[in-house]
Amino acid sequence: MRRAPPCPPPSSRRARGAPRGRVCRGRGPVSREGRRAARPRAGGWNARLPPLFPRRGGALGGRTASSGRGGRRPVATAAVMAALARAQRFRRGPACVRRPLPRAAGDAAACRGGPGARRGAGGSEVLEKGFKRGIALSTGSFLVYETYRLISRFAEVHASFKVEEVIEQADYLYGSGETEKLYRLLVQHKNSEDAELLWRLARASRDLAQLSSTSTEEKKQLVYEALEYAKKALEKNESNFAAHKWYAICISDVGDYEGIKAKIANAFVIKEHFQKAIELNPKDATSIHLMGIWCYSFAEMPWCQRKIAAVLFATPPTSTYKEALRYFHMAEEADPNFYSKNLLFLGKTYLKLNNKKMALLWLSKAKDYPAHTEEDKQVQKEALELLNSI
């Protein structure tokens, strides 16, 4: 006998009040064999889904259930699919309110009285595709996120290695007195977010401005450029003592181009940052030395400038040679023979205090200091002139 196409299940017919005698599309009764052929395969609609986890010895372990294709699927997955099927069968519709929905989209359309009653498209297939799509999207999102995390972590590690390598090269060039090479190396990283690179770039810019081969116009440009780098380094890390130190130095240099009023006004800011640098690193001899330079400068301030400062400020900055001498000795104790200029200023301060014996001692040390930089050569020259004048 000729097989008839699948019909809605009995539960759907009874829900619609259909008679028990099965008649499909006006083709007469269907045989038992036809009804058996029209039944869904064992395992229901979710039997056609591939197993989500390995058939044997999966990562999650635990018991498994038959998948309908000879494979084995985790019990948890089967339970989830069954729950989804129950939720799908009890949704609201315009005509079929709170009735179990048929398993086929054609039956659902027939329940609503629509033209899709004869198509017989499987609603379970739509649900199956949606479930597969959700699994695929979730898995894809997870893989994208994990890939992003790995790439970001690798980029951070690579960037940190690169910064350390540049700093190591910069310190070597600074120790070798290669000022121009040092500046060319660091200026490539002027947009860096690392405070250690930025304050070194400020130092290199300032040192390049001090060279005799640098023109007056280039010197001014480099001085203001150095201040910008130092300011940025301080913004990136306020706990970096070197950023405070070089910010104060660069402000002092800029004051030479902005007049006596700006120079005196900046003096308070300079002192504050030098003291902060010493507070953050009491062993940094350079910061202590620069605090001594500040004291020496205001102790040596001419009388006319003192009067201007008194007019402009209620309490102008003041200091003494003894205070400057104390800082120079503190610097030498922190790091003996670390800087030719500290030796020079020890000799000059003793001269101001009329102690020629100690002045000769320190000026001689400054004259004999090995000249690694152009500044060391200038120190040697000035120390020799002072020794000849005593």
C-alpha cells in the first residue's frame, strides 16, 4: 500500500477535536506500517544534534545518554535539550492559548488556520538550528576573548622588554658622554607613557642644549622641549624622584628666558620639587647637590635683585653659603666623587666663606677630575682659573 506523508501526532488531533480514524489530506486511511513510518525517530527532535562533548572520556566526565545515532551524549546536555523542548511546547499563541504545540511548524500553522498547514516544515529543525547557532556564537565569543587576552598580555610583556632595552642603551650612552646619540635614541620615544624614558629624554635634551656646538636658537628650543618631557614624566608618575628632579632643573633653565620676575617666582616651585626628590630618594646625590646649588644661588643674589624680590614677593626666597655647603657635603657623603661640579662648588663655597685651605683642596680635586663630558671640561677650566687667582 502506498505510504502517506506524516500527519500531526495524535495529541495534536485530539487537541483540535479530530476523529480517531486517521485520514490525511483526503487520501483515505493509513495502514499500521504507514503510521509506523510516519513516527519520529527514537530520541525525538534532539536526537539529530551532534554530541557537544567527546563520546568517551570527555573533559567533563560523568554519565552519558544515547544520542540516537550510536554515539553518546552527556546527561546534562540531554536534560537541557528536554527543558528547551518543554518550554517551546508551552508558549502562547493567538489561537492556541496554553495548548501543547504540535511538533511540526505546519501543524502550528494549521492550528492558527494559516496556509502553512500543508507544508510540514519541522519546527524542531528551527529550534535545533537556533540552539546550534547559540552554541557556535558562545564558543566563538569565548575564543575571541581568550585570543584578545593572550595578545594583550604578550604585547605588554614585549613593550616592557623594549623599554628596558632602550633604558639600558640610554644609560650606556650617557655614561660614555655620547650626548647627541643619546638624544637621537630617546627622541624616538617622545610619545612614550613611561616616566623612566621621559625624564631621561628631558635630561638628554637639556644636555644637548648645554653643548657649545648648539646654536642659540636651538638651545632655547631644546630647553623648552626638555621642560615638556619632564612635565609629562611627572604626570605619568609622581612617585618618581628623577621626574621631580629634572622638572625642577628644566624650570630653572626656562627662567633664563623669562626674566627676573619669573625666575624668582619659579624658585619656590624648584625648591619644592628638589625637596620632594630628596624625600623620595635620600641617597640620590644629584638631588642633594642641586638643592645646594639653589641655596648657593640665592645666597649669591646681587643686592638689586634682592630689592626686586622684596617688592614682588612678601617673603622672597633666601639662603646662606653655610646652608649650601651643608648640602654639598651631604651629596659627597651619599656618593663620593660622583660629580665634578659638586667638587667645584665645594671649593667656591669655601672661598665665599674665606677658607682658602679647604677651597684649594676641593678645587684641586675638581681640576683633576677625569673629563668624560663637555661639562667636565668646563669645570676643569673654571677650577684652574680659581686656583690661579688664589
